[in-house]
Amino acid sequence: MFVSQEGRSVPQVTFHTRQGERWVDVTTDELFRDKTVIVFSLPGAFTPTCSSSHLPRYNELYSVFAQQGVDSILCVSVNDTFVMNAWKADQHAEHITFIPDGNGDFTRGMNMLVEKADLGFGSRSWRYSMLVCNGVVEKMFVEPNKPGDPFEVSDADTMLRYLAPEFKVQESVSVFTKPGCPFCAKAKQLLLDHGVQFEEIVLGQDATTVSLRAVSGRATVPQVFIAGRHIGDSDDLQQYLLSA
């Protein structure tokens, strides 16, 4: 049974990280002293839930957490630094600090080490998240002790509801574009002028025209989606923003 560590100090551990061509040791003291830090820990880099949901949402909400006084967001996994660095590059998670707990020392100290030999993983971390203030765990969300890999309470939105219950998260916005398109530039500027954050999906780089036709029924850019709704091109977006 995994027990919350609220009210306790995080374990004193030195993490061996690879930064460029150098080995750099990073201590828990450096990561947590005099800071408000969110930590989310997961079974492994590149694994499905971790890559599709857990990590991306924390990265997406980084600026929102910063507004609530959070200094940094750490992703901890029992993987070596090369794997964690590759995963960060693959996920384009520039707002997250990746912590390689290769020997499981931190995870063991949190009493969150679990055996996943049946999957060929060996010892890994149980999935959890926590808010740490000056090295002391203030709040911890531990996934229920169920078979498999439950993902019910350690997500970014649950953490945000704890930190700021009244905060309304902006609806997700995606814009399909292509380089050199003046109408795409117009759509992006409209969103910026209204203070709307958005994800840009570049044709030929992140998606194809086949993908665009499949989701929008159109082959021209830009195409804007807000909260799963197809808004349309730059003129449609302008009308939508004026009427919002």
C-alpha cells in the first residue's frame, strides 16, 4: 500500500544528469530549497500514458502554475539521464525539468518504488504527484493501488484544482498552418492580440494535408480548432473572437 508522505521532507538524493557533454550532479537541496515545486513521478519514459497525457498536460499548464507561485515542475522517473534527455527532446517539453532517478534512490525514499518485473521493467516508480514547499511535501496525490497503471489523481488538472480551485483554464486551441501563409500569420496574430495561447500544427512537419482534410473537411490553411470545435479559417476566427 502506497502511503502519502505529506508533512515530510523529500529524500536527500544526488541525481547524476548529463547536460550537453558534461556530467552534472544535481541535489534535492538545489531543486527544492526555498522553492515551491510540483513533482510528478511515473513508471517510465516513452510509455503510453506518460507520453500522451501525464507529461504533456503539465507542460501545457506550466504558465498557469507559475501564476500560482510555482517555481518549477519536475518529472521523476526511474530511468537513466540519457533516456530522460531523449524523452524530453521527443516531447518538446521545454517547461519541465526531467529528473533521472536511475537507481531509484529518490523513489525508494518516497516509499513509491514498485516491482514491474512482469513487464520486464524491474523496479519503477508508482504514479503520483506532489506539491513541495521548501523541501516539505504539502500535498500528495497517489494513484490508487490497483492492477496495471491507474491514472486518476496525479494529473495536472487535479493539481491545479488544489492550488487554485476557482481558476478557469483556457480552452485548448490548435491552428493548422503552413510556412509563408499570410492568412496563417493573420490567424496567429488574432489569437495573440486576444491573449489566447495556442498550439501550431505545421503541415509538412507536424501533419499532412490528408490529416487536415480528415479532421476539418478542408485542405486550405489556416484551420482553427477551439475545445474540439472546428472554427474555420482566419476570417471565421475573426468573427468568432468578435462574438465571444
